[in-house]
Amino acid sequence: MSIFGEAALSAFLELLFAKLLHSVLNFVVDHRQVHQQLKLWQSILPEIKAALNHAEEKQIKDEGVKNWLDDLQDLAYNLDDILDEFAYQELRLKLQKTQAQASTSKIQKLIPTCCAGGQFSPISFMFNAKMISKIKAITDRLNSLNTRRSSLGLSEIMSQGATSKGKKPRLQPTSLMDGAVEYVARANEKREMLELLKSNNSDGVCVLSIVGMGGMGKTTLAQLVYNDPNIKESFDHKSWVCVSDDFDAVNITKMILRSLDANSRDENDLNLLQVKLKEKLSGKRLLLVLDDIWNESYRYWTILRTPFGAGTKIIVTTRLEKVSSNVDSVKAFYLDKLSHHDCLSIFAQHELKAKNFDGHLQFKEIGENIVRRCNGLPLAAKAIGSLLRTVQDHSEWEKIYESEIWDLPEDSCGLIPAL
């Protein structure tokens, strides 16, 4: 299995996990036996996916690991088929329900009330013995793969730089930008955000949110605004915190305090931290970026924002509209996909260190075709461009263009098939 194939399998497993988490589990919640089986899938899939980097390293010298990866790929396709069957059944039942409601409204008065209890049960019809047998077979295969994973010594490590100290943490974006890259697009959004941030607003905290699916460039837009020279004179302090899925008010507050005072004493009492932060910000203007918020709890947000008052302006980036609503945004900026021209520029800069293909005509047609498959997603263009940065073999570009991974649907959570 190729290196790109490994990335594809990882993305495929993440897509399957997202399908489970965001639709299928809710659909089968009333069927206890099926729901329990799918909960097992939900617990096993992340463990298997976490071992893929290690498996990639070992498969070259270990035939058992190579066979394990091949079996995992076969199972992933079978699992996807059955999840698609769930999705089809759910859609079919919704359609039946809509049609039944329309018919019932016309003849409701002709049917005695005593007959209304005889409802058809879609769950009992859908999950017959054959379907349940398929589900259990997949569970057995998942358990078998996980057991083999342990016996093969596959563990969750990073593919590069792993040491005896353990795995490296996933790198989070920072406020700094790549000086070797010219950033394109989002000029209108940037201009409007700068105007709102520089405007006087003494009524309280001003929050702007940037909302969009994964890979759409939310963090990049926040970086462009945060680092704009014209913004410096409007604020006494600036602070950048990558929140991600760990919305910990204590740690977030500590990081903000540390950005204001490098000698800030380490403290874990939230009350003391917030009192100190409020004192530091008294009469000061702060620009704060909270990047990549996932937590949808309004209560958590109200606790975090307590120390902030007039003079504080916050940029929030998130994939979730509910987060944008919870933070009471003055304005939410919803990011659309980029034009083909802008995506091509991003791809070329990361692959060719150039703005276009004028000096590399042999790759122009295939490069433009690959960029079209990035479907307007800047992170996809950047990732594939970086992947091909040292590849000068035209056939390898063709392999990436023809890969089946492009055919995976974009997930509602913002998963990008290209990645």
C-alpha cells in the first residue's frame, strides 16, 4: 500500500467514524442489539486508526502488518457499504413517513380512533436476522483486527520523530504566518473584520466569528487579521489561543495571562486567574483569538468571558454555527469555497514555489485537474501541493489524480477527502 494510500485509508476510517457518530447511532438508538454493536465499532475504530502510522512504517519489513492493512482496507469498504445501507433506510423511512402523513390528513376522519395504535415498526422490519448477522460479522472482524494489531505490536506513534519518550503531540496552528507564501483570497472578509475591530465600541466585549468547514481557511483569515500592521495601534495587547476540542477555562485563561505577562505565576484556581486577568486588562484594549472552538456549551463560554469587558475584542474560529450563536457574535463570517484560480495559486506556491505553472508547463494540465478535485478547499490545495513538492514523476501526479479517495463525500463535520 502506497504512502498516499495510507493517508487515504486514514481519511476513510475518519469518515466512517463520523458517519457513526453523527447519524447512524441516533438512527438505531431504539434497537438495543444493533446499537450495542455499533457502539463497539465506535470504540474500536479510533484505536485501529491511531495505529496506521506505525503500520505504515512496519509493513515494508513485516508481511503480517502488510496483510493486516489489506484486511483493514477490505473491512473498511464493507463497513462503508452497511453504513450506506443504514443511510438509505433512514431516507426511505423518512419519505414513507412524509407520504403517510399526507395521506392520513385526507382520510383521518374516516378511521376510528381505536385503529390508530396499529403502527408499522420500521426498526423491526429493517433489522431482520440477515442484517443483524452482517453487523455481528463486522464486529467480529473489527475485534479480530484489533487483537492482531496488539499482537503485531502496532501502537499509536507519529510516523516521524517518534522517540522513547512517547509520541509527539499534534502541532496546533499559531498566530504566526509562513512568510514564504503569498496569501490569496478573503480580502473582503479581512477588510470588513479590520473595520469592525478598529471601530470604537464601549458597550462591552465585541466578538467576531469565522465559521466554515474544515480546511476552508478559518485560521488563515484570523492570522491575516491578527498580524495586519494596521491593527497594532488599536490594541494594547494581543493574545492567540488554539482551543481545539479541549475547552478548559483554566488553561485558556492561563495562556492569555502568560501572553500578557511572561512572568505570570502558575496557578490552577480559576477565580484567582480571572481576578488577575481582569486587573491586567483594566483600562486596556485586548485583541484575543480563540482558534478552533468545538465545545457547544453556552455555560462554558459565559464562564470564560467573565474577566473581559469594554476594550476587549475577540475573534472566534469554529466549524459549528451553534458556537457562533453562543458567543453572541457581532457578525459571523461564513467562508465559501475558493475560486479555481485562487486554489491553483495556493497549490502552485506549495508545490512549485511559484504563483502559477508558467515555468512548469509539463505539469500544468495535470496540476489544474488535481486542483479542480480540491473543490475550492484551500487546505486541500496546500496539502496536495506539499505532498507533490519533491515529486517530478508525471505518473505519480496521475496516480494522485486518479485515486479513489477523491470520490468520498465531504462529511457534514468538514472532513476533507483529499486529506
